[in-house]
Amino acid sequence: TAVRGGPVGPRAPCAERNGPMASRVNISRVNLTELIRSRFVRDLPLVVAGCAIAALAVDIFMVPNGLAAGGLTGLATILSELARRNGFYLPVGLQTIVFNIVLLLFVMRTGGVRYAVRTITGFVLFGFFTDLFVPLAETFADAANDLMLSALWGGIISGLGYGLVFRAGTNTGGSDTIAQIISRKTSLPVGATVMVIDVAVCAASAPVFSLIQALYAALSMVLSGYVIDAVVDGGNRQRAAFIVSDEWENIKGAIFTTMDRGCTELMARGGYTGTERPVILLIMSKSEIPIIKTIVHEYDPNAIIMITDVSEAIGYGFKDFSA
């Protein structure tokens, strides 16, 4: 498929780049000056805030109610309860730090130093705040004694915290790290593996707590995922329109003048007719969908227009790479 034309956002020159986005880095050659000046340090307050918020949700809503909502935190919640029944205290936060350190040793060689620094920062801060905020659980005990409300608000608030961490390009380890190890050994998709791990942890909590608590934990986990997606996307979701029409030149001109946007021509050939003509690719906001529909219908009522979601648009006219 040939591609010609300008950018799909507002009209301006735009460079196209291909190739790997990262390479392996030798930890012994870390440039500390570069690291200090990096985006990571700039976003560190966001990471700290996100870890603190997520830990607060875990301590107030999740752990006291036996909601093991997946991941290493859920596993640590189960082990902590088993330890309590046997007469000793096993901190949830400390467990997550130890588990993540062990797991990180298996993936650090391929992740590079930046990945290691961000991951270590995330899970250490989260583990630290999780144990630090334990006394707050008693303070908010009356507000968190309802299992359903705890599952809902635990999922919402933890999702907000994790979302802030992920938005800053950091993570807290856990299921993602385990999934990377399994995926490397078995070629299973990372996303599906994470889901299987989280579901397995929720299921494992049923014999320790109860089936009802396991189901609420799963509900909290799903809700947290939705909130994470909303926070990470940050309202930056766009729409992409693919337009097939014999009047493509007029439609393209109207996009330039009416919408003040650029577009890209993707050269295509009709499967039945064999006719070659451009397919117009346009990225726009949700509010601009009625405008492009009106433009296309005005010039060619028989045109085909396909509109799909774009989870994130980065570059000129959209979000900056450093944002």
C-alpha cells in the first residue's frame, strides 16, 4: 500500500520515524546526569502521589475486607491473612517489594536500566506506602465496613492511583512482570496472561476468605482496570476516519478549509473493480465526527466512511511526545 500526503492532524510538516524505540542498556554505564534530567524525575511527584493513592485504597478498602483483587498485592493479602491465623504478622507492602525484587531479576536483562529504575521506584514506593498507611485502616473502619462499597471504592481509588503511575511511564511490577516472564517462555500474549494471573489470584482467595469476597474482589479488579484506562488516556482519545469516495479531492479540500485539518491519502485498489483511488485517512476529535459526515455526504452520498477509536494520538496537532 502506498501512502502520500501530509499529516492526519492539523496541516504542518511531520517526520515519520521507524525503528526500535529502545535498546539494551548496561547498568554499569548509567549516565546519572541524563537520568536526573529525564522525564522520569520530572514525573516523580506524580508517581509518588499515584503510589500513595493506590496504597491508601488497598489499606482502607481491600485488605481489611479480604478483597484480593489480583496481582502480587492480592497474593500478599492472602498470605498475610494465613500468617495472621497462625499468630504472626506478615506486612502486605513488604511482601510485594520482596516478590517484585525476585521477579525483576528475571526481566531486567531485556528491560534495560530505565525500565529497572522506573519499576523499582514504583513497587518500592507502593510497598512503602502500603505498610505506612496500615494504621489508617482503623480510622476509616466505619466507612469501609460494607463489602460492596469497599469493592467499588477500592477499585475506583486504586485505579486512580495506578493510572497516575502508568501515565507517568512507571509501573508497580506485579502481574505485568510475571506475564513477561511467562510470555517469553511460552509465547503467550502478555495481556491475556495478566488477566489469567489476576483471575487465578481472585479464585485462590475464595478458600481463604469466602466465595462472596472473591467475587467482589474480581468486581473491584475489573472496575480498577476501567479507571486506569480512563486516567492513562487522559481524555486524549481520538477518532480515525477512513473515507472511500470518487470525490476524494473535493472531500480533501473541504477537510483542509472547513475543519482546518490535514489528512493522508492511502493508495488502494477496489477488489471488485480493480480501480485505484486514494482512501483518505483523517484523525479527529469525537466532536468533529458530525462535521466529517456532513462533508462526505455533501460531496458523495454513496461514499463509504469507516470511523474507529484511536486510544492515543501523539505528534503535531495532538499530544506532545514529552507530555
